[in-house]
Amino acid sequence: MISKFSGLVKTVCMLSLLGISQYAAAEEAAAAVTQTINKGDTAWMIVATVLVILMVIPGLALFYGGMVRAKNMLSVLMQVFIIFSMMALLWAIYGYSVAFTEGNAFFGGLSKVFLKGITPESMAATFSKGAYVPEYLYVAFQLTFAAITPALIIGAFAERVKFSAVLAFMLLWFTFAYLPMAHMVWYWAGPDAYTDAQAGEAAAATAGFLFQKGTLDFAGGTVVHINAGIAGLVGCLMIGKRIGFRKESLAPNSVTMTMIGASLLWVGWFGFNVGSNLEANGLAALVFVNTLLASAAATLSWMCAEWLMRGKPSMLGGASGAIAGLVAITPACGWAGPMGAIGLGLFVGAICFWSVTGLKSKLGYDDSLDAFGVHGIGGMFGAVGTAFVANPALGGTGVWDYVSNGVAEFNLGAQIVSQLWGVGTCIVWSGVVSYLAFKVVDVLIGLRVSEDVEREGLDICEHGETAYHI
Amino acid sequence: MKLITAIVKPFKLDDVREALSELGVSGVTVTEVKGFGRQKGHTELYRGAEYVVDFLPKAKVEVALSDAIVDQAVAVISKAANTGKIGDGKIFVTNLEQVIRIRTGETGEEAL
């Protein structure tokens, strides 16, 4: 999807500068779309990238940290902080190349390892013909996605894993689950390749597996949330329950911290979703409104469900509802209408409330901070829900056809099938990779800390420090 | 000399301190404590996980007094800390053998 200034464009520009036949130049430019970097888009993408970083550190770290016991607070902050740094380097070394260069339908190539060949002049395609952003910025923006996804997983097995095991697992999972999922869903040749039907077909054949299946995932419902949620579920099943699960008090040490973290996630998510539009235009404004409304709707929906079922509306419930809404709107935010976004939010708030209370207690797994319950379940609901809210008949935008340069005819049944391809592929792929990766790490290092360490707390035993001195 | 140990509701602590000051008591020691009695605990609910909290926070007030004002002190503490509801707390009175003021070395009632 990346291209450089073509010789043609340079020629056109030079002709214009020299004042030679403006008319001819314009005609030539229309034949081959002029490729330009817009400063407004670039400025927005810098801000969006920073916002996604804010989601991870400290947003996600505090959101998760507040929910564990005080003796494990730092272990959670530390895992998120270090995973972020580690993934950033892996992304530059080989991640970006494997996810976002042409290869087969599942893995990209190695042509850009160590960011080889990228210069300040390199351009990355957006979703409009001729509109580009600097490739370095695209690398950085996508880096933040690659960094937050593994960090989401740790919520499922917090309070009982070895720090070294977490890092080793993340290295494997990032390489064999995140990178191929990102390639499968997001890699394509870019809009400029779709000049006519024939060229469009040729370009489509180079895209990722799920892109070819027509799976819609605007900002990472599949790549980020289902992917991480499934890894979390496999992890908490393989690692086992915390000592004292359902017997001792495992209450959060600070719902206040969790609320701060949830709020930072909420704010940062505008970078995540709106930034995924890659341009600062009208569609970006729609994504913004959708993200805002879905999360507000899910917050209220979770609160109402909890109030009705459990008698009291809790702050932790409110914060969890906001995150569930953000998860669900993530795949849909570029295709839903505002009322569709509210509908999606209202459903997902109640569904995720059920998944972390009813489903979890029925099946008996110890997903400590509900990485699967919120990101996995919410992600799957959002992925399938995208087919409904994208429907122009329900106020959605429909799907753009880059060959005819108009909105394609919307087929709800076919779109649901495409979405299920995405969900199913992600469940199987992430499930298998996670299982194998946990097995390997278990054999090499061991996943779980000893009973003594778990009782004493990971902060002192694994990191040699304590979060609070009161 | 007597040592009065009063367990009271935390939000009644200021009332107790004021009442003792009016009586002329010049110093008390306060500790934040937890305990259980007839007042039952409560349940907390986090994403469907229910935790019963048995130990409730209370304030423990310790004050050393000469025998002459013990009865009055007990009366004002009882009055100040009373809400009429279960969980108001208890007052324990024990004999005190010796008191020493560390700075001057004074002992007995002089040190109170």
C-alpha cells in the first residue's frame, strides 16, 4: 500500500511550475491520481498516535492495576509498561514489515525489516485516492496497536504469572498471532491500485486473507480485541485459578485508579478509532461521534443491567461498560451511523455484564480482570454487529467500492458471512498460537509463580518493591 | 488512675474529642482499628464477585485519667458517641498502675 512519488507526478509538478500548458498538466494528473501528503492529515495522525500511547501508558496500566490486590499493583503496571516498550522495538525490527508489506495472504514479507528503505519522503496510503500520510508516521501509529494488544492479554492471568514468562509468551504471540492477524485483516494495495475492474482484481489478490473475504474491521475489533481476548482465555485456562479464587477476598485495591485508567482509555480511544481513518475529514468526524456515543450507551447499559440484577450501580461497572462499548464500536466505527453506534453500545453493555458475571461463574474460569469477558466477547459482538450497523438501511455508510468510486450495493447476508470469517479465523488462529506459545513457555520457564510468591505478592517477590507505603 | 479505651464510630470521633476537652482532659491517643461485634459487616460486589466484609472500621480512643473524673468522662463519651443504632461501640475501663511523662520524668497523677 506504500508508494513513492512517481516520476510522472514530478514531471507534472515541474511543468506546472514552468507555466507550460496548465491544461495539459491537469489532464495528465487526472489520468494518474496525484499523490500528495496533506499537512492536516499528518498533524492529526501525530496527535492520534500520541493518544493511543496514552491508552497504554498509563491508561490500560491503571485500569488493570486498580483491579488487582495492592500486593500485585506494580506487577501489572510493570507488565504493561515493559510489553509496550518491547513491542515497539519488535515492531521496528520485523513487525511492521511482516504485517504491512506484500507477501502471501497470511504473512507479509521481510523487505522492510529494520524499517529498511523508509525515508521522510516515503508515503503510506490512506482510504482516499491520491491522499497519503508519511510512512514513518504510519509505522508509529500501527506500532501503538501492536503494543496495546499483547498488553490487553495480561488482564486474564494477572496476579499469578512469572514476569519472565509473560515476556517470553508475548514475543511468540506477537510474532505468530498479532502480525499475521494484522496482515490478514488490514493489508491491501491501497485505493490508488483500484483504477479499473481488472486492476482492482489484481490488487485485491495481493491483499490479506480476511481483507479478501470482505471482513470489515475499521480499527481492530478482530485484530486487537478478539485476538487478545482469546489469548487471555487460553491463558487463564492453562495457568489455572488464583489461590483463594471464590474463597478469599480478591477485591480491587483501588477502583479510583481503575476509573482514571478507564477515562484515559476512553480519551485515547479517539486516537485509536478516529486515527484509523488516517485522514482528518468528514468520515473522521463520523468515527468520532460513533466512538463517543457507543461508549456512553454501553456505560449506561452496563449500569442499568447491574442495578437491576444486583441491586446497586457500581463505579467499576460504569468503567467496564465504557470499555465494552469502545471495544464493540472499534470494528464498526467507520461504517455505522450514530444511532447504529448507540444501538451497538446498548447491546454490548448488557452482554458484557452477563459475560463477566453469569458466563464466567457458570464456566468457572478465573479471567482475573476480564480480558476475555470484555475484549473477547465485546469484540465478537462488535465484529458481527458491524454487518448490521454498516447497512445503509440502518443508517450505516455502506462499503465503498474503489473501482466504481461509489458506495457498493449492500448485502447483509454476505456481510454477516464475511464478519463470521473474521471472527472464526481469529478464534482458531489466536487460540492455537496461544496454546502452543503457552506450552513452549511453560516447558522452558514455567508459567506460574510458586504458591509462596503468589501469597506474598508479585511486587515484592518479582520486582523487589511495593506500590504503597501507608 | 484509670485507662479508658473507647471504641467508637469514626465519624463520632470529633464529638468525643470535643466533649473530653470540655471536661478538661488534656490528651488522648487515637488509632484507626477494625473489628466486628453485633453490627454485621456488608457485602461488596465487583463484577459479580461477592466479598463479605466482616471487619468494620472503628476509631479507638485511649485516655488516661485520675479516678475523680472517670465517671464523668465515661458519661460524656457515651453521650457524644451515641447514635442509638447498633455498632455505636464500647467503653472499657481498666486500672492504670503508673504513668510517666518522658520529658520531665514526672510520675503518677502529675504526669497525666
